[in-house]
Amino acid sequence: MQRPLARPMARGGGSLGGKLVRLLTLVGVGGAIAITLLLIGVITPSFNQLENRAVHGHVERMQAALAEYASKVESAVRDYGDWTASYDYMARPSAAFERDSFSTLAMANLGVEGMAYVAPDGRVVVARWRDLASGAERPDMRGQLIAMIGRVPFARVLAGRSSGRFYARLGDVVAAVGVAQIRRSDGTGAPRGHVLMARVISSQRLSELLQLDARIDPAARGDSAVIGRRARAVDIAVPIRGADGHAVAAARFSVPRAVSNLGRRMVLLAVAGSTMLLLIVLMVLRRAIARLVLAPLRRVEAHMQRVRVSGSLTLLDEEGARSDEIASLGRSFNAMLRQLKDLREQIEIQSFALGRSESAVAVMHNVRNALNPISTILSQGIAQAPPVERGMLDRAVAELAGGDVSPERREKLAAFVAAGLEAQVQAREAMRSELVVGREAMAHVLDIIGQQQAQAHERPPLDACDVTEIIARNATIARYSEGVSIAFTFPATPAPVLASRVILSQVIGNLFGNAAEAIAATGRDHGSIIVAIEQTGERTTIRINDDGEGFDADTAATLFQRGFSTRAHKSGGLGLHWCANSMVAMGGALHLHSRGRGLGAEAVLTLASVPADALATAA
């Protein structure tokens, strides 16, 4: 009954194409995730660093603006401190000085809202606070100023200098305060107290200084800058430090997160672009695999189905002059088909040899039947006990040899010894008759074996065969052996010889295998085997040369000994002993030559050529 055809290459998820699609999909998803994580891990920290630098830059600019604002107040108060008129006023306060120095115009020119002169003992000599916009007195702010003066540590503020500055909170406002020692204009004289000036810093003034929207928060919450991040902006609070070094207020402002937003957009664009590029590459790769790999494989599978159905070993049509792996697969497939065709012929030839081997089983059965008597005789001879115990017979003889034995005892001992000797003679005769039977059975076994050997030593039938074709077929097989690349060179012209095609193919294949092993033993991954054919008269000589490890000349004679091998790790197979005997059986000869170890080897086969009249008849 004909078996059903194998299903063609599946197009679904279980096929190679489906597996490649799933694999490419997994690669694409994994690649997209990996690229996303890589970009996030590289771009985001970089832009975060840039944003942190920008935030620190804003903090430094705010601190610089506050310091510059206070330094202007310090510069103005230093002029009043290093002034002889102020020095004299502290010795003798006068209303005229107060009227001129504390006038609305004078304070407006200085840009300050509050002024005060303080004696060395901390007593406030005079203090004023005027509203610069209206020029009106502000008694409430004057009181705040006087209360603040009582809390100022002048030694800490000045720190050994003639002037200093700090910020103070006066009620709901924050002012930059400048302090200077009162001395003469040339800097001489013991200081007679301190002069203070206060300039209010408002959110508007702070915004004008920074050129961005800022505000003053009188509620101080720490002595370090506070940074808060939102989705689109960064909130910054810079402390405004007082005379004791602690914050009295905070300058608050917000800046947009342009850098981080730009980094986020760059990450999104990079991820989208790389993912799109990866998808395009995977789609192109999928189409290329389908066209260059899957389609040729389907064509090979379809041809294999046709060969399986028809039973005809037709060759696969090769696609032009392609030289890729798929084309190599097609050529190897065609070579395999050719070998299968030849092997089919060889199987037909060897069917007769198989019949002879079956007859050998019957011969061995006859041999076993002939050996059974021998086994039985030997088993009985081993198991048979001696007729008389040897020790008793020896004691009887020893007593007879003594002189103190009575006549009755001597007679009994003599009878016992005579009976024992008679029993041994009978046992020896029985054993001799059994050995005669065994000898006849052994002769029968030898006759059977001799007859089988006579049949085995008959020469095999010799036919005309092309040795070039046999060499080409075995070269195709040996080229892929031992994991090395072997280049074969042999003539392309036919060379007919008289031989058994099956046996000659085995001999040449064995010689090629030995040559491949010799090349691999050199440690190289490549080598060459050159075959030359010479036809001289009635003889044809085939020379097989390799560039393998070779052998010493003194070991040439031992190569043909039964079981000998130069490979310590191998045993069995068709050795050179069998090859030499097979060549002799076909009327030829086998010789091996080598110029020494490492210089390669040469195998010389000699066979009878096909007569010219036989070739003409065959043509």
C-alpha cells in the first residue's frame, strides 16, 4: 500500500517562516525596549544635569543680585561714616545737621528709606524713616528700625572692617541695611558710633534686577535654597540672610523647565525614530529571508516530494549561477541523488553477497552440530572421577614394599593393587575410545570450514568500470570528512578497468578517508589530494597523492598487517590489509610510499585495463 505523501512546508505558526516571524517580532520588541531604556538612560540624565546647572545658575544670579543691591547701600552709608561732619555731630548733635542730612531730598538722592545714628553704647541718637514716594514720615517704620537696631550685632556685621551690610525684616517689608563706623573723612579718630541706612527691597525691584518675575516672601523657612520641580517649571526659593547669618526672608521665582522638556521631546523623537527604523529593517529582513531562503527551501522540498512519489532520482534544476549557501545546498542535494542512484545499483550487486552471507549462517549451524560431540566428550572426561583413589593405591603399594606384612595381608593388598590397575587400564581405554570419536568430529568440522574457505577465496567477478567516475563519487564524500577543506584534482577523461565496481569503490573510499585523516593530523584546516591515472598497455595505474603527515619508510611494511593502524584512538573498519587483499583478488596490487613524516604519502593501485576489442564491442 502506498504511503501518504508528507505534508508540504506549513505556512502557519509551526513552519520555519512562522518561527522567523515570531523571532523577528520578539527581536523588534526587545530592540525597541532596549533602545528606549538606553536613550532614557543616556539622554535623560544628561538633560537633568543641564537643568541642575541652570537652576544653580539662577540661584547664583539671585544671590549676586541681592549682594549687589546691599552693596550699594553699604557704599552710600560708608560716605556718611567717613565724614568729619558726622564725626562732629556725634560729639555735639545739632538740629541743623539733622535737617540737612535727614531731609527728604537727601534720602531720595541716596535712595534709602531709613537712616539712623547710633552711639557706641547702642543708644539711637537720631532715626528717620520717610516714604520716598510721598515724602511723609513713617513713625511705625521708624519704630521698627529702632527695634531692629537694638538686635544688630555690629561686631559680627563689620567683622573688623569699617563698613558692612545685611538684610533685615521690618514688619512686613524687607530692607537692605548698610552699617559704617563714624570716623573723620581721613579715617582718623576713635569711632564715635555707627551710622545705618536701610533700603527696602520689593518684589518689583527684585524682578527688575533679575529680569524675571520674582517676589519677596517674608516668611523664611530655611538657610539654604529650596528647589521644587513641577511638570513644566522649577520653583526656587533663595534665602535672604540677616545680620546673624540666618534667613529673614526668601526671594521666590519660577523658571520654565525648558531643558528637561527638550530632553523629554528628544527621547520621544529618538525612540519613535529608532523604533520606526527597526520596524523597517525587520520588514525588509523578513521579505529578504522569505525570498532568499524560504522560497528555495520550498522548491527543494517540492522536488523531494516528487522524487518520493515517482521513485525516479531526477536532479534538481539549479538556479543560474548562484553561489550562495542555498545553491550549495542544491548542488549537494544533486550529488546526494547521484550517490543514491549509484548506491541503488550497488545494493543490487551486493544482494548476491548477502545470499552468500546467509548461507554462511547455515554453515555455522553445521559447525555447531559437529562441535557438540566434542563438547560432550570433554565435559564427561572432566566430570568423571578416577576409578580408584590414588592415595589408597599408594598406601597399598607402600605396605607391600615393607617386610613386616603378614601373608594374608599381603595377598589382600596384592589383589587390591591388581584390581586398581585393571580399573585404571579400563578407564584409559574408555577415554581413548571417546577421544577417537572427538577426533572424527573435529575432522568433520575442519572439512566444513575448509569447504567454506575454498568458496570464500574465489575471485570476485570482474566487469568493465570507469575508475574516473568512482574517484569523482568518493571525492565528493571525502571532501566533507574530518572537518577540513580538501581540494581534489583528478583527470576528467574516462579510464575503464577490469574490477569489481563495489570492491574498488570501497578501496578508493578507504584510501581517501585515510588521506583525509592524515591531512587533519597535521593540524591544518585544508589540504589537497591529487589523483593521476596512467594507462600503459594492459595495465592501468592510479596514483593517489596527499599532503598529509606521511609516515617513516621503515614502517611501510607494517601498514598492511592485519589490525595495524597509525591512529591509536581508532579500530575496525576497512583497513589496508583488507584493501591489499581485495586488490590481489581483482588481479591488481596496492603499494604505499612516503618520503618521510610530514612529507605526505602516495598510494599506487594497479589494475588490468579493459581490452580495446571489449570497448569497441561495448560501444
